[in-house]
Amino acid sequence: MKKLAIIGSTGSIGTQALSVAAEFSEEIEIIGLSTNKNIDLLEEQIKSFHPKAVCVMDPDAASILDKRLAGKKVEVLTGIDGLIAVSTLAGCDLLLTAVSGMIGLKPTLAAISEGINIALANKETLVAAGQLVMEAARQKDVAILPVDSEHSAIFQCLRGNQKEAIKRVIITASGGPFRTWSAEELKHVSLDQALKHPNWSMGAKITIDSASMMNKGLEVIEAKWLFGLRLDQIDVIVHPQSIIHSMIEYVDHSTIAQMGMPDMALPIQYAFFYPERVANSRDPLDFTKASTLTFEKPDMVRFPCLRLAFDALKLGGSMSCVLNAANEIAVARFLNKEIGFTDIPRINKTVMNQHQLIGDPGLSDILAADSWARDVARHL
Ligand code: NDP
Ligand code: MG
């Protein structure tokens, strides 16, 4: 039995991960779960999966749930200490980090220091502190198993090949709902339009990131750290059908692609069972129905967030962390209808321009840069 904890279990990835765990209940035992505030769903999850401990980030919601569960065996924790405790439960084999945003950093580092393998969905953690996280994982011999579909694809395309033989990785992007919109039309995007992704059903923050192509930028940074790539080894291509999840071109100009239905349960399952492949009940890819696969160059003028991610990587140090923090604030404000869609890249760029780069940041530098960037972004 593999003992699994999930932080962010009430979200899009969290609930899909639990559906995978339910399908494989003979192989996977859930020992920890967490939510920000959604205690109704967490309570249902507790009844179905019987974890030892849960964390409700919000203290008021936590005490309501604690009362509801009086007499039950599950421990209810709260706050960042609670999130860290759920991420480092004794006997845990694998932690799925499925919270949204850089809040995942401390729990991920804590789990790594306990030698717990990580199934990583929470890309903001690697964007903010990729070098720190990968170095900590290397020191503890902990596996960081990608859940993001593109990175799972690259991970799968790497099997049986040498990393040294990679010429470049080609990260595919759906292009989001505004792929064909003009720069002028993008100024008038509404929240409802931005929340309608053509191929994937996801949490609100990543859905907006996909519409602005910030998500692809974050994934470029995520790929750099996960696979130890140079910047010139990472390319992005728009592939609107989301059937090829990413590819590796090797030095002999053979390209290996990973394909499948756009269903996050597949990369989640791959991370849970790696290195095994296990039969499941999901829909297979029918090539007669997905017979057209098309590709386009990304447009970094209409979608400047993608360009900003490449710029942040080029600048290095604390810049990716600052970009991520500014973007978290900007997206939250857009979701609150306080700013327009094109204000997101404007804020991100301005915060980056104002940042005094820290060359080789430690954890305290990262946390300080994150908090500085959030303040500046809020002000903007
Ligand atoms: P959701 O918004 O659907 O879920 C986020 C989860 O984290 C929820 O359980 C939420 O609780 C919890 N949470 C949010 N904020 C906090 C906080 N401050 N403290 C503690 N818990 C918090 O996000 P997704 O599932 O879509 O995405 C999760 C991560 O996975 C992101 O990093 C995203 O980029 C990545 N990812 C997602 C994909 C997808 O298909 N959804 C694909 C690839 C990567 P509550 O329910 O109370 O809000
Ligand atoms: Mg992705």
C-alpha cells in the first residue's frame, strides 16, 4: 500500500487525484488532505478516504470542521504549520502538492527534508524557488515527479534516453481561449470569457494563467528546473488540440512526443505509480476522432506574459520568484474584477523592472522577494 498525502485536495487537481486514488483503493491509502476553506467537500473526502490528519488553512473554518468531526479519529490542523504537518506525516510515501500558488513552497521543502517523494502539480513552487527545491531533493535523494501534463510528457519522453542527448524540449500550449484574438480585442476580455478554457477544466488561477499564456511561461521555468535545461533548449509551440502534451527533440533529430486525451487523471496516475504503468478505466485516445494535429508559433507580442517568463529566466536569481508573486496578485485582482486582462502583463512587467535582482537567493531572500513583489503589485 502506498501512503499518500494531498495538499489542496478540494481543488481541481486534488479531486481528480482522489478519483484516481478511489479507482486504485487496493494500492493507495490516503493519510492526509487539506483545503483552504472548503470544509464541506473536505468533510466528504474524510468520510470516503479516512485520512489520519487534515489541514484547513482558514482557522475559523478549521474550528467549525473540528466541532463537526468531534469523536472521529481524524486530527484537524490549521495554518501553515498545519499544512506542513499534513505534508510530513509519519510513514508518508508520496506527497501530492496540489495547492495553488507559492503557499506550497514551505510544505514541499519540509516534506523533502523528511525524505518524502513529491508528486508536483504546484508549479509556482518551482517557479519561485526551483534551484532551492531541486537542490534539496538531490541532497535527500527525493524524487520530484511531475504532474503538470507537459512535464509528465517530457518525463515520459525521457525514459530510455540520456538527458545529455536532448537537443531541445518542445512544450505544447493550447493557446487558450484568446489564441486568435487581436491585441485590441484582448483589451476588452471579460472575466467570464477568460474563465472558459477550450480544452481543460481547471482551477480559476491556472485558467486565467492559461488565457494570458503566463501558464506556459511558468511551465518553461518549471521545465528548466525539473530537467536541468538551458534556456536555449526550451521551445514553446501552440498546438490547439492538446493531444500532444510535449515532445523532446534529440541530437539525432528524432523527436519523441507523448500523446493522450486531455485528462489530468493520466499524468496524476503516472506520478502515483511511477515507474510502473497501470491499466485504468479512462478513455483511450481515438486517432480517427483526433485526426488533425496543428501547430503554430506562439505570439509573444499579443501574449507578453510568455516573453516575461523567458526574460525572468535569462535574468536568473530572484526574478522568476518576483514574476510569479506579481502574477499571483494581478490574477487575484482580475478574478475580483478590479483590473482588466491586459493589466496582468503590465503589472508583472512593471514589478520585474523595479526589482533589484538577488543573484543566488536563499530561502529568506526568496520569501523577502516574494513579499516585496506582492506589495509593489498591490500598489500598481
Ligand atoms: P484549485 O484552485 O482548483 O485548487 C487549489 C487547492 O488549494 C484547493 O484545495 C484550495 O482550497 C487550496 N488552496 C488555495 N489557496 C490556498 C492557500 N492559500 N492555502 C492553503 N490551501 C489553499 O487549483 P488547481 O487544482 O487547478 O491547481 C493546483 C495546482 O496545480 C496549481 O499550482 C496549478 O498551477 C497546478 N496545475 C493544475 C492543473 C489543472 O488541470 N487544474 C494542471 C497542471 C498544473 P479551497 O478548495 O478551499 O479553495
Ligand atoms: Mg500544464
